[in-house]
Amino acid sequence: MIIDIGFIGYFLLLLGLMNCLFLLTPKFVTGLNISNSILLSASRLHFPILFISFICLVITFIGEDYSLDYVAKNSNSNLPLIYKISAAWAGHEGSMLLWCVVSSFWMLLASKYSSDLPETLRTNFLTIMGVLNLGFLLFVVATSNPFARNLSVPIDGGDLNPLLQDFGLIIHPPMLYMGYVGLSVVFSFAVACCFEKEFKKEWAQWLRPWVLASWAFLTLGISLGSWWAYYELGWGGWWFWDPVENASFMPWLMATALIHSVIASGEKGMFKSWTILLSIFTFSLSLLGTFLVRSGILISVHSFASDPSRGIFILLMLLMLIGGGLAAYTMNSKKFIDDNEVKIFSKEGFFLLNNILLVTATFTILLGTMYPLILDILGLEKISVGVPYYNAVFIPLMIPLILLVGYVPILLSRISKNKQMFQLLIIFLTSLVLSLLFSINSILYFIGFFSAVWIIMNIFFDLFLYTKNLVRLKSRMGMYFAHFGLAIFILGASISENTKIEKELVLSIGETTSIGSFDYTLNKLEEQKSVNYDAIIASVLVSKNDSFVAEIKPEKRLYHSSESAMTEAGIFAKLDRDLYVSLGNMIDDNKWSLRVYDKPFIRFIWIGTIFMIIGSILSIRLRKKFNE
């Protein structure tokens, strides 16, 4: 007897839907008396049900079950095994099932680690998470079923988009979803607090690690996406202010503001109402990103779907969730009374300014992202909002924020105000001198270099000040790593963007050209056949002062099934610079176009994000032992 894995997967998907309905029934049907222990068991059963359903989908890809429409469109018999597995979440339907699996995983964690919360708060909290899970499962079953059957079974499948046949896309979506969906825990808890008409300091302390964990995953997902775009697309850049890039960046900015706000709520009982509102808006922006990717209103390398019915479903769900959350907040916001008042020259005063700047920056990006789309939908004049707009509105808001980031360690120190001012003056002058010495004649380069040095020197001064106070050092270790990572990121972005060299050229085989301080020689071209594509590989020899530096091998691939041409950049990567070559088209029998980039210190961009993620992990692990 042949086992129909697709049918089992669909049955489990429906079972997960029924489990969600069971979780919500006691809240919406009067007279039922179901114990909390049974409901908790059901909430914890939700993840294994959906996870096995997803495993079934993976198995159908490995087994080349082209009777499933989703498998037939996104796989092929020649596709390498690793990409057959990742194809399970490479398309719209499978990625939405993965979203549901991740959502159920967060609900499992929330039910397991919420036992110390009051019973009514915990019940309302898990119920709201159940509503979110139900909404997305309904969306999958009604409009995006990955187990839907083909009317006629093709002999072979189509193919996975060549852009997605890459390691970066194997890990980028799951990490990004962990961040997006992790914010549903924050949203659900905030709305539950609205129903409780209270937000206690200990509740804020409970919420803090969930915010940090979601922020860490979101940081990892965004950085992996920029890394993939950098080496895979052949354009040499790492950020383009694409609408979908913005859609992931906006909740990250809001989550960054929320981290500081929830710290103030947990330590001093301040910003209670603001923390609840931020929690609602942060997850709402995650849902907005989902709508943009899956509604078909924009064309992007990130887009999954173009079916208007799916966009309408997500839009309605977006309006219901945001509307419901904001309604609950509006009715109860006056009940959230702060325990203390904010003093401007204090840690909490910094957090307030931090939040104002971050939220303002978020809404300027939201305006730049949505305004052209709204005009296009209304059939009005088409406009393009690009890098000049974002540089003009985003960078000025970040400058005072970065100055505040550098000031925090000194602000938290216990030395006198006079000593603080003296220390600040020394650091400011040192940072200014170093920036003038090492930055070129570019105001953006100077601002970036100064900002990075300013943050790093403040951290080092604070470390030196508390060398003998290990308890205090450990309590700040998460902040040190996160702020140091931000400085390294700024340094890498500033240097690489302001000192990079880009040049398009045409070379004959054996011809050499000089770009910057390096000589590039198109040495040879060779053909290579792979399982699912044919490639032309160029050998580009790089030398400096007649000394060999590297051999770089960019590729031009033609995929068999889809007949799609793709460029694979060749990169010689070192800590201090990347030498990057992208192979273009053949001009004639002996000449090829090449695009060459020299990008100093671009690796610092991703090294900086690693430090930021480490900082968030340390903050979670050390929060119970030490007070920041």
C-alpha cells in the first residue's frame, strides 16, 4: 500500500486548525467547563501537529510528488537535494505553512514559560496567541494550501527560482520569520495587559527577554538577507531601500525602541502606556511586511505572490488585529499609570529621546515606502522614492541618536557630573581628531567615522572605570556588545560606501587593467556542467605591484529547466576589503564585460550585527543575576 504523504500533511494541517478552534472555544462559548491544564496541553500540542505537517511537505519535495501543485511549480528532478528541502519554504504556500509552524513554536514556548504569570493574564495571553495562529491557518487552508492537487500530474516539475538556489535563502527566511512571529508574543501579551487594565513592573521584566529574542532573530534575518543580496545578485551592494527591505527594517527599529522602553517599565515602572502601544505597533509593522510581500502590489525579488484574494485576506486580518489591539489599548490606556516621572538627564530620559528618534525614523521610512504604492494603486502619478530621500530623512535622525548611544555608559556611571563632563570632553575631542585624520573629504564619511569612534571610546572608558567591579561589568555586558556592534556596523558602512571603487569594463582574454591599487587580468574562461545548470567561469587574476594577490572566479550560469541566466559573483574576501568581480555578457568572440568593485571594510557590516546579536543573548542570560 502506497502512503499518501501529501494527504497526511493536509490532514494534520486541518487537525491543527481544529486544535486552534478547541483552544478558543471556552473563551467564546459560554457554559463550557474545560480545565486550564487541558487547554495548556492543547496549546503545546499545536506545534508538533504543524511541524509534522511541514515535514510531510518536505518529504513530498524529496520524493518528487508532482501531484501536488506547489511541488510541481517549485521543484525539479535535477534539483540538488538541499534545494529540494529548502524549496518547501521557497514559495508562497510553503512559506506560509512555515510561518504557522514558527508561530506555533512561539506559542509552545509562551505556554511553557508563563507559569509564573497570574492565571487570568496567562489565559488571555495564550488565547490571543491562539487567535493569531487561527487567522494564519485559515489563510493557508482557504487561499494558500501547499497540499493542493494538480488536475493532471506533470512528468517533471518546473524549477526552483535560481535566485533561491543558494545557502543564504536556506537560512534567511526561517530566521526572519522567527523575528517577525516572535513579536506576536509581545503583541499578545500587550493586548492581554489591556484586558487586565494593568502593567506591573514584574510583567515588563517577564516581557523583556521575549522582545530581545525577537529582536535578535530579526537582526539575524535582516543581516543574512543583506549578505545574500550582496554576493548573489552581482550588484555589489548590501542595502537598496527596497520596499520589502524597509518592511523588515521598520519593525526592527520599533523593536529597538521597545527594548529600551520595556527596560524602563521593568526597572522604574515608567513608560507603561507607551510600552504597550509600541508592542502593538511593532507586530503590526511585521504584518504590514507580510502584506507587502504577498499581496502583489509590488514587484520585487522578495515578492512571493500576486493573487489579489490573498492580499485582501491579509489586509482584512491586518485591520482586524491592529484595530482590535488599538481598541483594547484606547479603552484601557488611562489605567496604565507610571510609578515615577521622567527626568531628562537620566537613563530614562535617554530612553525617551531614543524612542522619539527611532519612532520618527520608522514613520519617515513608512511614508517613503507606502506613498508611491498608494499613488500607484489609486492610478495617480507614479513616483520613485530612493536613496536620496532616505539619506536626507534617516541620517539626520540617527546622528543625535548615535551621540546618545555613546553618552549612555557615562550617564550610567556613578562618578560626579563634573567628572562626567570632563570625560565627555576628552572623548569628544579625541573622536573629532581621529575622524579628521582618517576620514576623507565627505561629510557622510566624517559623520559615520566620528559616530563609530565616539561609541567605542565611551565603552572603553567605561570598561576602564569599572575594571575592578566585575558585577557591574557583567550587568552591562549585553549593552557593551550591542553598542559596540552598532559602532562596528557604522564603521563598515561608512568606510565601504564612501571609499568604494566601482568600474564597468570590457576585457579581452589576457588583457590587464588597473583599478585603484590593483591590476586585474582576464586570464581565461572555461565551461563547466553541473546537475541542473551549465556555467561559464572566468578566471580573473589580481595583482598589486607585480605581486600575485588572488584568483577570482565569477560565473555565468544557465539553468536547464527554467532556462534562466544567473550571475554568480567572485569575491576575494579579507577583513580589510573585498575584491568583487561580476561577469557580464560576451561582447564578441574574445571580449567580455566585467563589473569590478573594491570595497574596504565591508565585512564590518556583518561582523557588527554578530556583536549586536551576542549582546541581546547576554542581556537575556544575565537579566536575572544582575541589574543594569
